[in-house]
Amino acid sequence: MLASGLSAIPLFASSPSDESRLIEIAKSAVRAEVLRKSQDQVEKENSPRPVFVTIEVANKVIGCRGGLVARTTSLEEEVQLAARSAAAHDPRYRPLTAKDLQDFKVTVTLVERLEPLSRVSGLRPEDGLVLTAGGKSGIVLPWEGKDPQVRLEWAYRKAGVMKGAPVKLQRLIATRFRG
């Protein structure tokens, strides 16, 4: 186990076809959830790993779900689960409608590892941020904003923790695919 609590996860050796496949799995899951259809079983080719799926329309986020712990038996199922949840079960946004399916994009974020972080000043835009305090957590994914202090404020807000309260910070290292 890493200090973060995540087991060492082998890097996802991606090729353009792997990336396209995960994007298509996510998009298919979003469509199935919105249209209330069952989804075909996907071929399980990769070990499970933590995943987030973000849905956008006109460059505006309209859903994002996932987690720091894998809950299924394959990466492909994780992507399906996160995508379906982002489409209809993100409490910050309304459920997607058929109209949203006309021109939407997804970003699949594969969590590689968490690293201890003593302060956010060295946080790069390609790094995510995980803030934990008690049983609460706030996660800011890679490329969600650029300014480290703003991202820290977002993490406090997402966790529902008062700004300045004692917290544990971790850098989230991930790979992202968008399409």
C-alpha cells in the first residue's frame, strides 16, 4: 500500500485505440442512462482502478462522478459505473436529458496514485488535489483550474470543511482522455 491508502496500481499502458475505447464506453454508458436502456456487457480487458468521468456540453461541466477506490472487477466496468452516475446522479447538477446527448463530451480520468502534499504552492495544473478531514473529502481533478490557492478553496468547499481547519492534503496523479 502507498502512504495514500491506494495500492500500487500498474500504469495503464494506453494506445490511441485504448483511449478511444474508454471514451466510447463512457459515452455509451451516458446514453444508456439518459435513455433508460440497458447497456451491453463490455469486454473486461484491464484490472479495476479508480476512475472519474466528467460530462460537458458546450465546455460546461454538467456531471462528474467517480471515486478513489475501485468498486467493480474491471477498468471498463468502472468507467461504465462512473459515467452512468455522472449522467443522472451527481447531486450538484440536474440529470442529463436526451437533448444533452446531441453534443456532449466526456473526460475519463484514471487515478494512478496519491502523494502526500504539505502545501499547495507546488501544485501543477496537471495535478489533482485531495483534501480530507475526519470522514469528509474534497477532490479537485487535474486541470480543474490552475491557481493552487483557488483549487484549495474549492477542495475545502467540496469537502464541506471550514477553510483553515486542519486537513490532510494529497496530490492526485492521473491520466486523462477526452472525447
